[in-house]
Amino acid sequence: MNIGLDMMGGDFAPLEAVKGLQLYLSGNLHAATLFCIGDEAQVKPLLEDAGISANAIQLIHAPEVIGYHEHPTKALKEKQRSSIAIGFHLLATGKIDAFISAGNTGAMLVGAMFSIKPIPGVLRPTISTIIPKINGGTGLLVDVGLNADCKPEQLNQFAILGSLYATHILKINHPKTGLLNVGEEEGKGNLLAQATYPLLKENTDIEFIGNVEGRDFFNDKADVIVCDGFTGNVVLKMAESIYDLTQQRGLQNDSYFSRFHYENYGGTPVLGVAKPVIIGHGISNDKAFKNMILVAEQMIETDLCGKMADTFKP
Amino acid sequence: MNIGLDMMGGDFAPLEAVKGLQLYLSGNLHAATLFCIGDEAQVKPLLEDAGISANAIQLIHAPEVIGYHEHPTKALKEKQRSSIAIGFHLLATGKIDAFISAGNTGAMLVGAMFSIKPIPGVLRPTISTIIPKINGGTGLLVDVGLNADCKPEQLNQFAILGSLYATHILKINHPKTGLLNVGEEEGKGNLLAQATYPLLKENTDIEFIGNVEGRDFFNDKADVIVCDGFTGNVVLKMAESIYDLTQQRGLQNDSYFSRFHYENYGGTPVLGVAKPVIIGHGISNDKAFKNMILVAEQMIETDLCGKMADTFKP
């Protein structure tokens, strides 16, 4: 399998991308060939310094970079020789099987939507985040910001996409799926939640366990929690800030709160597009890059996008 | 000043209500006469045990109780001799200046809306919660669940109500008011946030500082954060669960996370109704009851409801 890695994306690129690649290659079970897309003049010496042989990877020269503050659609159109544009070109033409970047999030989303395209039947792709459960497990929250306003049918699809991700990547059998709401009983909530509940209840592709509340993120009530991207984004950023607070208050070595650190989940896969696309945090470090490569590997191995396409086949 | 206290509301009533009253009376600066509304046969011996003299308070007999699972409107109508119905009657007729209960939340809201009524000009009353800031200050989040679906005009009013509460009760001069959103820039957000931003920007009754994100709850960026009640309720319950997590992970004595404990803020005032109404947590203990009495006292002393009425006067 071939995985494309944008060497130029992220605040600490290309160095941390190279170090993440080194971490990945030093592992026992690396199965993928990495296509390292970036400025040869910058990347090559770093690869050499890291002792990564030219044979171990494929270096793809990309002379341009899309910056963080560039307009996504405009930049992708005008900078066809940027690492992100080349990455999507390689993915669309089948030269690589997954594409990872910690660069301009908007450009990654535009690329995923327009050069890879949604799976037929999927109304809107979505992005999710991992939730560390207090009892050791791992949950998934979806959507965390791609779709600020949602329709009930979209949330119903996010539940399916999230459940498939939880089943095949997080290895949770029959993931319990809950609707984020303000109360436990059916009928509670805002108009969106009220209209979504009956759809989830009748959805045979998921194991719906009813409403969950803000207090249930970290317990075992649900494995997959579905909400609109506005609420999910607020929750995601609040969880990140809680991690920072626990660090400030002396829990640096706490085994539970350490799991909140973004590097442990690496990046956010775009769910519902036809091929694996993973977007990294801007501050991605070596461990985050390694973990994104591992997630991409799993998405390819399990043919997650194919399974999603099967589920949405009319 | 006269403050009505429902002795029968809360999981540990009437004992914790009596103990809270005792705590309040043992303080140096208690300024209010407490009207203790409840079943005389249950409350009187507890008051005696607590050494609270019959002269120190007014005991108002209420032979009925509205249970947690009763339908609010129906129960208020049918149980006119319940502690909550009597409390609102005393408040509406001016016998008491504020009413506190940790009982049926729905019944408290129905009573606040229909026997006390919103301040003229206020579209929808709201409820808020205190946010402990990492640097020692205190912020306010509004709405936290009364209004699951909101209109921009309502959020704009919540900003005013929240700012007045922050100014007069939290004693923050010119509280910085932010709009909860998914990004910093104007134009970001769901349709509600996009439409609310320009209203807040032009609102001369508040000090609007722009959008804030999920990562900004605990820092000093904003004193008052405005959002719809769906998002606010999720955030409130998540914050409560974070407190539980920190307790489980060995931060029992942490001076910052201890401030997350509900007992420290006691209850939730209903903002935007004509008289002070405070709703307590179902699990309210003595300290929570004492703190609710202190908040009611401050709301009366500062004539917060009168100031709100002045602000909304056309």
C-alpha cells in the first residue's frame, strides 16, 4: 500500500514530518510505502540526517506550499505544484491509497470534497475526534466542525460513518451509538435533536442507545456520539483546554488525561469521502505524524471507504 | 428583606435545607428574614435540632410537595398547597422578595414564567452558570438549557442579562462579552452565530469582544459567554463531569478544580423574570443552600431585576 504524506504541512514541518516518518519506519509492522511530498531541497537533507534511505520511501518534489491563511479553493487552484494539490492528484489517480497532511485544513477539506468526492449516497462528509474513556476505552465524537448547521438526515448518516469507523479502526464490536442531547428521554432537545432521534431509532445500520448528555462523553454509555458540528467543535476545543488545565494543575503524568493529548490520535480522518484523507493538527509533532500514518494504514487495510460505500449503496 | 426557601426541594430536603439555613444564620452578615416553606411536621423538629429559634425565621406550612417526575404545569395547578406553589404565591404578592427551591426544575421555570412573568421587553428568560477561570476570576455562561433553540435577538438579550448579572452579582466592571463560536473571525459559525454577531457588535449595553471558542471558557478572554441553550447545556454537564474526573484522578484538594463543584455556586438564577427566582441542583447540600440564599440576598440588595427592567424599558 502507498501512503502520501505532505512533508510541508504543520507548524513544525518538514522536520517533525520526517521524524514521524522515522518513528513509523522504526516500528516492526510498517506495511506501507510512504510517498513524501514536499520541497526536495528542504526534505532530502532531513531524510538523510534521519538515516532514512532513499530506497525506503518515494520522494515527490513539490515546489509550492499552501500557507495557513490562504483561501483554500483559490490556493488549490493556483498552486497546482503545492504539496497538497499534488497529494490529491496522486490520490485521485490511484498512485497513493491515502493522503495525510497537517497543512491548511480548508484546502484539505476542499481537496477531499472536490478531487476525491463524497461516497455516492453520502449527503455530507464529516470529521470526528477520539474521546478517551475513563475506563480505558476509546469513543468517537462526530461531527466536530465540518458541518456547523446540520439536517437530521445528515446526523443519521454521521452515525453510520462513525459506527463504521469505530468498528473497523477502533475495533469496537457493535459500537453503541448515542445522540448528544440535553436530556435522556425521547422528545428532549432542540428541533434538530428531536427530529434526528426517530431516524436513529429506525436505523438498522447502527446500534442506537438513545440520548446521551454532556456528562456522558467520558463514561461507557456510548461508543459513538453524534451531534452537529457547532456543538462538536465547542466540545472538542473544550476537551483540549481541559487537557491544558490538568497539565497546569499537576497531572502531567496522569495516564488518563495524557490520552487527551492530540498527538495520541494524530489527526482527523474525513469520513464519507471515497478515499482515506487524514487532516493533522497544525501543531503536529513526530508522534502525531506516526499515528496518522498508522491510522491511514488501518483505513487502507480494512478498506473502510469501500465498506462505507457498500453501506450507502442504494 | 424577605427570602422564601422551599424546605422540601432537593434530594436531601428538608435536612440539607435546614443545615444550609443554619450555615447562613451563623454567618456575620445575614440580612434577610427567611420564609421557610414546607411541611411543618417535618421541618419544625429539624429546625429545633439545629438550634434555629422560631423567632429567627418564618415557618410557612405547605402540606404538599411537587415530586421530581411530576408534570410541571399540571402539578403547579393541582397542588396549590405545595411548597413551590406557595412560594410563588408569596413572591407574586410581595410577601417575599426572592424565592429559592432545589425542587422540580420544570415547576420552578413554569412558576417563574407564569406567576412572576418576564420583564417587559424580554423575549425569553434564560438560565446561566458560573465558570471558574484558571486565573482566579469567575465567568458566566448563558443560556445553559432553558432555550434549546434560539433566535439571534434572544442571544442578544441573553448578552445583556448576563452582563448585568456579571456586573452586579459577580462584581465585574464592564464585563467582556463573547459569542461562543467555532472560530475567531466574524462570519464564522452556524447560521445562528452568524446572524447574532452583528447584533452583539451594535449592542451598546454590553462590551462585545467578538467570538470565543470552546478553548476559551476557562481563560480570561471573556467574562460572559453567550450561546444557545443546547450547546450551553452540553458544556455545563461536560464541565460537571470534568470535575468528577479530576476527583477520580487525585485532584480532590486542587484549589482550582474544587471551584467546579456545584455547591460553590449553589443554584441557577432565572434571568429576565421580574423578581429573583433561584433554582437549585437536585443534589443540593447545606453549602449549596447557603450560597443560594447569599445570591438571592445580593439580587435583592442590588435590585438586579429592577436594573434589568430599566435596561429593557423601550
